Amino acid sequence: MRALFIGLVSAASLFGQHHFSWQEACFKNPAAPYCSGHEYAVKPTKDGAARSAGGPLESLPSMMDAAGIDWRFADPSADALAVLDCNKLSASSLAHDLIDRLGADQGLSQADVQSIFLGLSAVDHVALSVHEDRIVLMVTGRSRDSILLAPETGWKATSLEGNVVLIGHADAVDQAVQRIAKPTPLGELASLARQRLMDSDFWTIGSARLAGQDAVKAGVKRFSLTAEMRDRLTSDTAFEFDGVPDASAIQMWLKTLGDAKVEGNVVHARTSLEANETRQNSGEIAASLLGQRLGTLIKSARYLPTRESAMTAHTRPVIYGLDDGAREVQHYAPTASASSITSVPAQAVTDLSGVWAFTHAEARFEGTIVLRQTGSVFTGTWHTSTGKSEPDSSLAGRVAGNTVSFTRSVGSNQNFVLTLSADGNRLDGFGDGFFLNHTNLNMQRTSGAAPSATAARQ
């Protein structure tokens, strides 16, 4: 096995003009001997030759963690790193509520937050590297039917082999590509990130100064944090010292942490909140280490690849058929003639805000959906009362004329396209996705009302 591994590495060195995918080969043939203890291996083309170069050289297993994140993307001098597991996120209404609050605190509009929800549902993991004011994201598991959005000026998005995307400040992304393209040692935080446990929804690590001046004065070297966002929010923040701290010397600081315990050279501060407690304490959570790091990641996630659907609206042209998937044109300025040709009178948007009674799957399931709308975008809560017992789930959608489309965050997501009646009080259509196959959904507006986000501000 050692000889085989050395041979593979030597071959990669000799044929540096080619790139390969460890992940894809072992995913398709996990019993291969070269995959024992690894998740990645060389994948040849049909004629037996190595894949021709079209991007940066993919990482060796020693640089990747089990989630497929190549930590060479991270700045070697990063102040903080973070990872969000998006596979577990879509089924958590608590996570949606928390991201909604953090997005608002970051100055994002409701439309931005809904776009982020859709982006998170189209990828597996989002990893974040922050060094001073430079940010770069590594996005893994991009769906092949997604569109890579054009970021704002000064940012860029670059596709890598294996449905991986780098997004961030242009210079930070360029430097990340260069590190991935050649053997590069990992920075201190990246080395720790590669060894992290994979059982949390969110994980972050950072320098002591990000934990506050009190932590620095207490002698904290760095901190790490894990969090789970299911039916309750649980987190564990670990403050690491160079040696066993003097409990009496850090007593005042310990009192600011709540339920904190000294375990060797680490101080652990653990929290556990029910969903309603999380909502009541959302302001404190937003100001905490969890809120700050997750908030930075959420704000940077506005340009995640998004699945194309009936509710997708693009302000720039989209190029389809590219090897790395469809993408928006980054630099586009429509001419006056083009603008005049495409301009149409503004169409009134029906406000769907309120309580709707629904029947679903040939009336096997019944319940209510509460919608709150801003402009043409709405969010809502799906509650099943008859047919089965399940937690409430969140949804987000858009109104376009008499077509209403939304994504329900349950399992791997459900997508619905409905037709609005002329009087605006009935919606009928079908859904596909998680346990659905063109399954009917019928909704009737009831007398109950929920204020729209627009009305709430007036």
C-alpha cells in the first residue's frame, strides 16, 4: 500500500500538466485498494489517460478533510475559519429563523436572505477563511443544475474540479487558487480544521482577539466552537490556553461565560436552548462568538450557486452549457435600446400574506400555511395538522403574475409551482422533490390574517 501511494504521488508530480479527482474515483469505486483509509483517488478518462488540465490541480488526501474541503484554500495567516454543513440545514426551522435574524443584523434584505436559503440548499458545505478584511469561501457539492451568480465588484467566483467553487475578494481567491495548484503547507488554523470532527452543523476556530479583550487578558491562545441547530440550539465553545490556567486569576472572566468549566488547558462554555428560547435570545446570540462567525459566513453567502427554478430572477444574462455549469455574466451593462426593448409596464403583485388552509397528496394531508410577503418575495411556515405528525417547516417563494412558486425546507427540499385564482384567494398546483412526484397541493385563503412585512413597517 505504501509503495502504491508513493507511485501515485510520483505520477502526479511527473504529469503536473494534468489534474485528477481523488474524490470521484473512490466515490464510484470505494472498494478499490488505493481508497482504503482515504476518500479520494485518481480517476482516469475512458481511454485510460489522466484527465487533461482545465483548472487547478486537485488536492491530495492529506490536505482534505472527510467533507472534501481542501484546506489549502484558507489563508495561512487566517484570523478565523468556519464550516457550515448545509446537508443538515434545510430540515431545521430553527436554523432558518437564526439565519434570518443574523442576515437582518448584517444589513441584508429579506430577498437576500431568501436567496441565501436557496443557495445553501444547492450545496453540501460552505467553508470560510477570514484574514483581516479579506474573505474567501470554498463551496463543495455544487449542484450541476445550479447557476453561479455574478458577485459584486471586487469579488470573484472560480469553479474548480469536482463541483467546487471559490468565492470571495478577487485577490484572496487568486491566492487560494495558487495554493491549491501546488504543494503548500497548511497554516496553523487550517491544520486544526482538517482534523475537526464532522458531527456538527457549524464549526469555527479563531484567534484569541476575536473572543474579546477579556479573553486575551485571561491568556486565551485561541478558541473553537461547535454548534448544532436542530429542534434546539446547542453549542460548545472551547478556549485554549498554553497551559492549565489559574482558576483564581481568570475567575472574573469565567463569570462572563455562564456555565463554564476548566478541563485541563481548555475552558469549555456550553449552552443549550429550546427553539422558543433561541428566538427570545436572538439578540444575545447574534452578539456572541457563534453569531459573529456565522453572521460573517451568511453575509458572504449571497453569491452561492442557486438552483434554477420558476422563482429565479436574473438581472444579468446567463450563459448555459459551460463545462463547470451555468453562470451569470459578471460585467454587463444593458444599452439604452436594449433597456427600452425589454421594459414593460410594472405589474401589480398580489399580496399573499395571511393564513391559508391546504390539502396535499390527494387530501391525505391537511394543515395551514402562514405567509408573509414583501414585494414579490414571501416567506412562510408550513404546519401539518392531519395525516401525519411532523415539525413545522419554513418556506420561501416568489409571485410572478398568477404563478406562485416556493421551496419548502424539508428533507432535501420540495419545490412547488401553483396558479393563483383571479380573485387571489386560491392556489392550485403540484410539487416535486423530497418524497414528492408531481404531487398536488391546493390552498385556500382563510379569514385568519398575518401582517405582511411591508405593512408591518408602515
